[in-house]
Amino acid sequence: MKGPASGSPRNGRWWRDAGSDGLEVNATTADRSVHRPDGERTGRLTHDDRRSIAAGVAAGLGYAEIARRLGRPTSTVSREVARNGGPGRYRADRAQRAAAQRATRRRTPAPAPAPLDHAPGRDPVAVREAVDRFADLLVRIGLPRTAGRVLAHLVATDTGALSSAELVERLRVSPASVSKAVTYLHGLGVLRRERQATGRRERYVVDDDTWLRAWEVNAQTHSAWADVADGAADALGPRTRAGVRLARMGEFFRRLGDDMAGGPAAAALADPLTAVAALVHAGRPRTLDELAGALGWAPSRVADALREAARHPDVTDPVVVERTPDGAFAAAAPPQRLTAAQRAALRRP
């Protein structure tokens, strides 16, 4: 922000009622500030400094000239004027009172954190340190800071429940910060909202099985990743480099999701394993109709079985189902099981 237009003070002196007693004030007034090697003073502005600034602004001096005469950085003068009404409303006494109020607020110690749950035999300091360590760990593994602190305090509460007001008091953050953190954690499935019996206030609850529910949500996420990767692999072509890369990605997330969900049920894999066994026994590619006729199944059942076999290569390993260029199906060894040299050697007569 630019200051008022520069000009010369009348008769070489600073003049005008500076917003206090109307006396002229020279910029060389003694104070307790420290002079830097470059000649500029450091430390807080004094009341006399503010009177000089008011006089300089009223005389039409620029901020740089006022700062030079005071021996202060230009930024100090420009901030001082801007925070106290600007060039047209700056008054020394009012600016001094505002500075004193700010200093008083800075000297007021921050309130101590609200106490955690107390119980006989608990060391409050040890409890708080444990909660802080838990929150720090949650932040390190990827949770936003406030979300990690909210979850740590909920878990460490005997009831497993706290209201927004209680979290605000414990964490010394704004209600908006708590609301944002709760929304994030609710999306992860690690807490639920509960309406209090009286009034419209909510409590946020961490149940004893919250980690199981979070685990299940995570498993579903991995399955969704696998579905998307499989679809992209089909679109790009299963034999292209991008298609192979995405197919492996889908296989990884499918296996991870199945492992987290307890693995696919054995009954659900009966048809896929039978279809794979049929292809192995046939010794050559077979069409959907050929497999349906040989197994005595409807074509849709065969299609579902082959689709599930492709989705669970870890179950059918060391055999996978491949689609030939003419649309038939064949059983083959997965590429990662054999090196290129091994495959070449096996093709030799």
C-alpha cells in the first residue's frame, strides 16, 4: 500500500495536531528501542513514535520518509497506519491504546487444556502423553491433524463419546474444525453420530467394533479399485503393456480386498474351479457354448464361472483363464510363474 504523497515538512519541522495534545514532535525523541548496524531501530513503537507518524502523515510525507526519520523499516510504518484506520483516520493516542490492548492479550496465558477422564490410579500426565502419542501416530499415517486428535480423544474416553463442545474444550480448536474432522472420520466409518436425549445436540461415538467396521470399509474400497482396474485393462487390451499393468493392479487389490474380507467363500468358487479344470482337461481353447455343453450348464453360468476365475487368480493359481483372439477360453500358466527363458525352453521341440 502506498503512503500519502511525499512533501517537505513546514519550516523543516513536523507540524500539526498529531491526534493528542497538539504539540510538535521531533522524530529524534529518545526511546528504549535498539539500533541495528544499518541504523534502523528495532523493538515496539513508542507513543512518541506514533505521534511522529501521525504528524508525518498529516504533513503529507510518504511512509518511506516517515520511516527514515524514525529510523524504522518502511513496512513498520505502513502496517502501523493500515491497522489503525489508514492515512485519513490515523490518531496517535488511539493507536497507542490499541497496541496496549494487544500487548495485554499477548501476555494473557493460554488456558490449560481441559482435563481428560480421571479414574482412581490414573496418572493424568501419563494419560495425556499417551493420547498425544496416539494422535501423532494417526497424523503420521495420513489422517489430518485435527481428525487424528479427535479420534484419539474419543478412543481414550471411557464412554467412547464426546460432544462437539467437549471436543472444542479439550482440543482448543474451533467448532468448525471439530465439525470438519468429524465429517472426515464419519466418512471412514470409524465413528457415528448420536442425537442426545435432550435438545438437538449430537454426540460423536466410537463403538467397540469401530475398527472392524473401518476394516470392512477399507476392504470394500480395495474391491472397488480392483473393479476399476479390471475394466480399464479390458478397455486397453489385456495383451498391451498398459493392460497388463492394470490387470496386475486389479489382481493385487482384488487379493487384498478378499484377504481383508476373509477371502471368497469356498462355495462361491466351486463353479470357477470346475470351469478351469474343464479347460485344463480339454488341453486346447474352448468356446463358451462348448464348455456349457460339456459341463451341462447354461452358458450364463459358464460365463459367470469364468469371470470369477479371472477375478481370483490367486485361487486358480498356478493356472489362469485367458481369452484367445477368436473369443475362446484357454487355461494357461500365469506369466509371472515362468521367466521368458523358461517359456522359450518349453516351446522347443
